[in-house]
Amino acid sequence: MEERVIALIEPTAAGLGYRIVRVRLSGNRRKRLQIMGERVSDGEMGIADCTRLSRALAPVFDLEDPVQGEYDLEISSPGIDRPLVRIEDFERFIGHEAKFETAAMADNRRRWRGVIKAVEGDEIVIDTDTGDARLKVAALSDARLVLTDKLIADDLRRAKAAEAAEKETTDEGKDT
């Protein structure tokens, strides 16, 4: 169902400059359809972005109705300790610590934690306490960044750079 929703909403989101990070349906009595997104330009997703994306997707859901029964739609940011879903996510966060869970046992375990060292084809190479491990992206049931000082510092640097670029664009517009 999540893949069907992604296929349905990705063109609208992309047209607005957003990338869908993850779609998840949860709940038994009252279902919740959570859509995590981010701006393609800088990876940010503020409240105004969530509102904009929600308003653009509402007619798509009204027309296609991909979820049976009633549900709540939640549009959100992936957050700083975000889930890692696509190969590009792992490449973007090389050097950062992450937690991984595999759907089936791999080397007699399902849970892993380590620093993302590399992406080689369809495998993620991580540096763990017991040495390097290789995990196939398709084998992962969950992967997310761990909130560390390095992640926070990198996020602050990225946010300041985006703010400076936005200010520069605004200042250039005033000159004309």
C-alpha cells in the first residue's frame, strides 16, 4: 500500500520541489497515513512546506482514495535523526552514525549500529564495534540516523549555509 501511495503522490510532490522520504500507514481503529517529505533544494521541511504539500495532495487523495476507510493524513519532516530509505540517503550521510534493522537474520543478528563508511552498489558498509559489516539495502526493515554531536553540528552548518544563500538571493532581488 505504501508503494502505491508513493507512486501516486511523487509526481505532485516533485512538481512542487519536494522529495518523499517515507510513507507509512499505522493504526487499527483509526488509521494514520504519515508522509515524510523534504525540499529537494536543501533537505528542509518547515510547517509552511507541510501545509503546502498537504493542500496539494488532498485533491489527489480525494480522487484516487488509496486507503480504505477513514484515516488521518499527517505530513511531516523526517527530522534530524531521520529514516534512511534510498541509496542517496546513505550516500548523503556517509560518516554519520546510524541504527539498522534487517528483516531477517544477517550474521546471527537483526540489529546493527555503526558509522556509514561507504555505499557499494546495493550494499551499505558500516563500521561497527566488531568491525566492518555489509548490509544490503533491500534487506533493511529500518534504518535511521543516530542523534550525535556531529550530526547536530553538520545540520547547523547546512542550515546556516541555506539561510545565507536565501539572504543573498533576497539581497540580489532588492538591487534590481
